[in-house]
Amino acid sequence: MDTKNSRSEFGSKRQEVKLQDDSLIIHEEEIEKIDRALIKLIKGAEAKCALLVDKDGHLITRQGFTHSLDTTALAALLAGSFASTREIARLVGEPEFSVLFHQGKRDHIHISLVGERSILVAIFDDRTTIGMVRLYAKECGEELATILGQAHKSKKKSEPAIDSGFAASAEDRLNDIFRD
């Protein structure tokens, strides 16, 4: 599959993605690694495209032929689908369903959890099989979990501590500026 038309959501230099809850920042080099893993999934599984979505519904990055998709809305809906499925799992006594599959007439969607807070999505058609997609999605998910885990660790190491005296001083100064 030709991925020349592939497009990362974060193609420009110095781009970062801030994920809420943990305040995880994914830098350009991690995005590039994630994009390479998604391209490998697309080529191996012969999928149309792949997306990495935060559990909150934010699109992290995408690869493949996504030009005809509203990937922002799709990301939000996929996260909502996973959230409702989590409740279904709880009701039937499962902690969580880690893989979802939606089969359509032409296109199909394979959705799987990556780590604690990300969702891997592969959209494919009948040129491939669900088995191939599952195989490559599992490999890709493991690779992405490693990349995201390293991003989380590097964030913790590089996070400078703010002195409490400095924080109090800054707060006082801001109060002085905005007081009227």
C-alpha cells in the first residue's frame, strides 16, 4: 500500500501533544516513532488507515488514507464507544473489553486499547482479513505502549520542580497585576 498520501496530524516541527490526566507530553520524535509503527500496521495488515486516539477522544496522530474521514469526530466517537463498552463489560463481569470490531458492508474497524489511555484504530476493507489486522494491531499496540511508556518516563525525568517560594511570589505578583 502506498502511504505517500499519509499525513500525520502533527507534521510540523516542534509540535507537541498534551494529554490531560497525566499531563503527558508527546514530542515530535515520539510522534515520528508512532507514525512509523502505524505505517507498519497499515502495510502489514493491508489496512486503509490507522489512528491513535486518547481515551478522552483526542486524535494523537493518523496515517494512511484519511482525507475523506472527519478524524476529529471519529476519534471522539471511538472514545465514546470504548467508554460505553467498558460499562457493558462491567455489567457482564469483565474488567474491560480490550478489542472491539465493527463490520460494515465495505469497511471494517478494529479498535484496541494501548496501555492505560490510548486507543489504536485500524480501518480496513475486504482486501485483508480480520486475522491479519488483529495480528498486526497486536504487534503495533505493543510497540506503541513502549513508545508512550518511554514518553511518560522522559516527561517525569525532565519535569522541573517549581520552588514553593517562587510559586507564591508569582501568585502574589499576578494578584497585584490583576487587582482593580
